[in-house]
Amino acid sequence: MAKSSENYILDTSALISLESINILERVLSLFSIITTNSAIKELEEFAKHDDKYGRIAKNILKHKSEFTIESCEIKESIKYVESTDNELYNLSLKKQLPLVTDETKLVHHTRHKIEVYFSPVFLILLLKSGHLSKEKALELLEELRNIRNWRNNIIYLITKNQLEKL
């Protein structure tokens, strides 16, 4: 299966979400994924724990060689978010590539400056490209909602609405 020419910058939360519903490998086979050393360090911290997120982080780190890992100087800082998120935001600004996250605060403070998406955007992209059925995409969204305890938050509601329209 050939990779598309689409590149996305992913943060720790997005990587965790994708792996938690077992689609990270499929996403990596279709899209070029960029992250930062800071995000990898966060995953390594999670991986030290023997819990759900520790196991998810360990699985993500098995695919580390499939990511492009970059560093980026923070030239423009958003005071309401973590330094890792600021680095990813600056990388998105510099490369003019979309940032994928599940951090609503990060989306709120950056959406007017960069292209930014929530991680379930990949359910939409996989459905549109024929790699997932609509039923499977909706099923995975429900699974992700339960795993991440999203209830009826904005990430879930926006994605569900978009999937149902396809």
C-alpha cells in the first residue's frame, strides 16, 4: 500500500488515541507522521508505568522508526499550554503542516494560526480513502470515546457529525 503525500504533525495525545483503537499502524502505512523529541520523551515517561497508557505508549514506541522526529525552536509561545505543545505548534508554523492533537486548549489557542485537527480526523480520512467502512469508523469513534472518557465532548460530537454526513 503506497503512502499518500500527506504529512501530519502529531502530539502525544493524538498518538495515544490512535494506538488505543489500534489504527496507528494503518495511519503510519498511509500518511507521513512527524512528531518531536519532546513528544517521544513524554511517551517514554508513560511507558515506564504498567497501566493502560503505559502499554499504549510502549506499542507506539515500537513504531518510533516510522516517524519523522524533529526538534523545533519555540519562537512563538502560547502561555496556556505545555512546552511540548508549544514545540509542536512552532513546528506546524515552520513547516506549514497540520497539527493533530486531542488537547482542546491547544486547538482553541492555535486554530486561527495553523491548520489543527483532533485525532479522530484519521477515521474520516480512512473512511474517505476506502480503508474503513462508515460503520467501522463510527464503531471505532465510540470505542475511542469510551477509552478516552470523552462522553459528549467537542471532539466526539464534531467527528460523529462529520462521519454521519459521509
